[in-house]
Amino acid sequence: MTPPTAAVPTATYRLQLQPDFTFADAEAVVPHLAALGVSHLHLSPVLQAAPGSTHGYDVVDHTRISAELGGEDGLRALSRTARAHGLGLVLDTVPNHMAVPAPEYLSRPLWSVLREGSDSPYARWFDIDWAALDGKLLMPVLGAPLDEVLGRLRVEDDKALGEPVLRYYDHAFPLRSGTEELPLRELLDAQWYRLAHWREARTELNYRRFFTISDLIAVRVEDPEVFDATHAKILELLRDGVVDGLRIDHPDGLADPAGYLRRLAAATGGRWTVVEKILGHDERLPADWACAGTTGYDSLDRVDGLFADPAGVERITAGYADFTGQDADRGGEWAPTARRAAYKIVTRDLAAEVSRLGRTAARALPDQDPAVLRRAIRELLVRLPVYRPYVVPGEDAPAEAVTMLETAAREAGVPGAAEIRDLALGADARFAVRFAQVASALHAKAVEDTAFYRWYPLLPLNEVGRDPAYPTTTPEEFHAFCARLQRDWPATGTVLSTHDTKRSADVRARLAAISEHPALWRSWLRRESDHLRSYFTRAGIPLVDRHAEYLAWQYAVVFCSYGAEDVVAATLLKSEREAGLRTSWTEQDPAYEKRLDTFTRELITGPTYYATADISRAIEAPSQVNRLGAVLLHLTMPGVPDIYQGDEHPQLLLVDPDNRRPYRPEDRRTSGPDGPKELVTTTALLLRREHPGWFGPEATYEPLHATGPAAAHCVAFVRTGRSITAVTRLSHGLEQAGGWRDTELALPPGDWTDRLTGTHHRGTVPVADLFATHPVALLTS
């Protein structure tokens, strides 16, 4: 194999591999992607995953490449084809967890632990509290309590294994030596595991997992032996030149993210690596992390914020509260909603994790009441404003962690808060590590997976990496952010859409345009809601409450003309289950869900479809401006842009599974003609590949400031003195104020050519001339 094509990619292109889109399928699109201008393909996880996995994050075997994707031969063939077209590969890597598959023997490490308990050589792989269940591992796989499903359990010979197993539907469990002939009840009691109803995971689970997903068991990569075993294949692919760089999934779940990254950098020789670290708005990536930066949700936040009108967001938020009438902490206001969601998760979904923390705290503080300690743990956890503190036992706690935990303890104001604060800051090593890991799970589940589905005046504010408390970005804030990236993390990743975003960039661009029409949105929504309710009542169609209706109208504005009723209905159902206010994943309300489905489909496809015409016309032009502006900023700002599959074209995608469909360039849900977005994308990517030094780690970033009455509507900057990006923002407000008028942009000395139009510019240019053809410009000297 030839050496890696580049130490730092110029741009990556994310492909979602799955049984319906394999290495061979990826090979077939390599010529198209090479022509697009990217330097690397960014592949979703490739190690052997659970059967039928459509995402790859449920690894069962770290030593093999997925057979369903084409095996190692298929991956190496893809790499050769990519290299022949000048492309490298970046792999998504999952160090935090692996699958609890069915049948369980598909995971050799887990199978060994189930057979041998804590004496298994693989017991060190997993973070199991053996004392909690008298040396047994809870397996919450039963569809009902054990007594009710006992007849479904049976011992049988497994031909594939050549030994007897305990069978429950697709599950298979090993039998402890000498127990095969015991009566069923005695046999169950004799194992190193305890089979339980899946609901018992909430309170009894004694292994660390990914968030609240019990069939993803966490892995202790902080153990050097476990690290070596789980990373050997990936490191082999790097050494062989098959792969060039890595994306690290969910580093916040690890015991010591900084230590893990140091070990990984040493093992890879410092290959380009980015981490899926979701930063709080004012949070900084720890300076001692041995990586190139994040996967880019922080850049998504700043770019999206530029295209939301601050005054409009404020008025829309007030109108949303009036329209829905929701209680403040049930979706009426952001902060109370987020806090209530955190309490719900920490007391219910993560009850087992909090109990384990409580046991650890009680051992460290034997004179304290365990109930008092558990309450203090919960009160501190819900007050952490970011994913987690980064405390390494034996080292001084970072100042940020000290401040954050001291503030949380003071605000909690409950007995035991100060003691828990000290434990979390390192007074007890085990507690400090586990507290941080639970904190990250709580933040993700409470904010992104609950509160974001309860409070939604304007959906673009509720995106991974965004904080609704900071809904907008000023040009000055954007420039400061970019300057900091170029100084501190110049090879970081940047994104607009990913496999985890709740709405694709084009959906968000369209909805963000509503922020420029707050009065129209409010009056239109009231009028059409009244018409809708009157029509539904006459037609005998069931209604939903105004909170769910408000959400449905936002999707209707985007999707009414695209025949996407199935996707929208599925998204609304997922939203309501995640919110947990009227139905949920574990306590479903079938009658409500049927009513919601009927309502949504009728709204998207029925006579009410025509009701969206007014608002759709109003936001059409601003949404195109938003779309092109976001794309050009993303592709030319500091960092390495990652383009999500299909996003070189207009693309309307909703949350998983919609946004994880197999990549088919010819089969996409578009929001308009391809021309301008594809032109901007290809032009910018080819420029980056042609002149990597203008945009890479050694490049520079300098803001350009327009002058004149509409200066705030232009965002512009220079890269390395050779490339100028200029985009339009808040275009409806610009039009209402009379357009650009005498607004000008002073270009650096020299002759400049717009790569999008071929137009030449020099000196101080009227901004109206700069944007005569497109609302964006990409100039080179």
C-alpha cells in the first residue's frame, strides 16, 4: 500500500455503511466523490457488528471487519480504489461500548463472562459491580418477569457451538460447568448471570452501558490490555496504509478521555483524529487532549446561529408559549423544561447508575446516611451545565471542574452536597470516574433526547451541539470563534449535517427563515390552526393538543409538497415518545399514537396542504440564502469540513432512521434544483484540494468588515490572504430595509476573481455587485 495521502484531510465525505450499502457500493461512488473535491472518505464503523446492524456502533468482534459489509478484503479493495482516485479513508471508531448481541455467543468476551463470572479473563473488559448482585451479572432480556416466561426457557444443544445452552427466543446463554442436568429453577440460580425482565434494568442493572441502552455494554479501554485487544485491528489497518485517520465516538463515556487519546496517539503515530465531543456553548476542548479537535458540532452551532434573527426568535418563542399553553417545565420555557427532564432521567432512567454511585459514596463516607448521599448526587448531577467534568484521580482537578462542581454544590443546597463535590473532584478515585461517566449520559439523555423534544418554538435551535439559551450568533462572535479555532485547533472537524443530527442542514435552513417572519408566522399559524381544527372536527378526524400540533406545523411547512407523510409521521411519533409527556417508548399510549399518526398524515397530505402556501412562499428565498451561506462558511472556515452523504445537493432529511438511509445519489428527497448548492460545494472543495495551504493548519484567518447601512447582513473573511468568503445573512430583513444600498466591502490589495461566476473585483466593491448573481461569493487572488 502507498503511504497516507495527507497528514490532514482537506475535506471528508461521510458514508453510512450497512448491509444495503457495502464496501463494494462505496467503491462504486468513489469516482463521483473524487470529482466532488474531497480528500478522504469518512466511513461509519467497520468492525464486526451485531447481525443486521444498520449503523455499526454495536460491535461484537474487534478482531474482524464486518462480513456483512464485505469483510476485510472488501475494505482493502475500497481503500485501493480510493487511493487510485487520490482519496484516503477515515474510520469511525467505537471505544466506549460493544453489543450485548442475540445470541450472546457472538461476543466472545461477553460469553466468557457469562460462563465464568468474575473469574473470566474477560471480566476486566467490562465495568461490572459484582457485589451488587452477589457475584452475578444482570441480563435484562426477558419480555416479562421470570415467573411469567419460565416456560419459554429451555436447555438445548447448540449445533454451532457443540454444547448445551440456555435458550430464550434469539438469546442463548452458556451453562456453568456441571449445571446442565439441574432442574430449570436450580439451573438458573446456579449461573453467573441472572435473567430479568427488561424493565429491571432501570433499577437493578450492574454493568455500565451506553447512555440508557442496556444492549450496549461499556468497555474499559482505560485498561492497557483491553485497549490493545480492542484496537489491534484498527491499528493494523493504519500501519498497512489502508486507513489514514480516525473519528472517536463518544469519548465522554471513557474513564479518562485524555489518557485514552494519549495512548491512541502513541499507537497511531499521531494520525489525524477527531473526537465526537459535544461542547457547551462556552466550553473549551481540554487543551491536553491529543487529537486534532472535535467532529464539529461546535461549528454547526455558530454557523446555524448566524442565520437566525435574534428579534424574530424572541417573538416566535413568546408566540409559541401563548399558542401551546404548556406549563413552563413541560415545554413552555427552555430552562425549566431542561431541569425537569434532567430530574426525570436521573431518578428513573439512570436510577441504577445513581444507586451504584450511592454505594461507592457510602463506602467512602461510612458515617453519612446513604439516602442523603444519593439525593446529593442527583442534585449535583442535574446542575452540571456541560456533559461532564474531566477529573483524573491522582492529578489536580482542572479549574473548570472545580468551579463547576462548587457552583453545583452551592446551588443544590442539600445535605451531603459538599461531600459529594469533594468525591467528584477526586477524593475517591472510583467515584470521580463514575460520576463523570454518569454525568455525560444524563446530559445527553436529558437535553438532546428529552428536553429538545419537549420545547420547540423553532426547531433549528434544538440540534446536536446547540444550546437554546444561545439561539443566535453575531458576526463578531462568529469571527472570534473562527480565529480561536485557527489558533488552537486548526485541523478540527466541522459539520453541518451528520448521522446524528435531528434535521439536515437544509431543513434547518428553511425553518430558520421563519425567524425573519415572526409576525407572519404567528398570525398564519393561528388562522390555519383554527381552519384545521374546524375542518378536522367536521370530518371526524381526531385532534391532538396544540403543543403537538405546533411541532407538526413546522414539519408541514418543509415537507407538504414532497410526499413525505410516512417519514414525518414516524418523526412525530419518535418525538412524542422521546418527550415522554403523552406517550413513551416504555409506556406507550396506542390510542394517542394512532390519533397522532392520523392527524399528521392528514396535515401533510390532506386539504390543509394548501394552507402552507403563504408561509412557504415567504421563506423560500431566505431559506436558499441561508442554505448557500451555511455551505460556503462551512467549507472555507477553519477546520476540516465533513460533508454528509448526499449533502452536496439540496437534501431534506429528518432524524434517524431517515438520515441513515443507504446512500443513493439518484434517490433523495430534495428541496429544489441542484445547481447553486452543488456549484458552491464543488467549487469550494476543489479550491481546498488545489490549495490546501490556504485553509490548513498553517493558514491564517482574518475577518473582513463591510461598511454601510446593511453591513450586519454581510459576513466575510480572508484565508491566508488568497481566498475571500462573503455571504449574505438575514436576507428578508435586508430586503425590508431597502437592500444593500451603499454598503461596501473593501477587498485586500490585488485583483480578485469570483470562482462561482468568473466576475473580477478590485478595491472597494459595492456589496450589491458582489452578490449580483448569488447571495454568496468565493474570491481568489
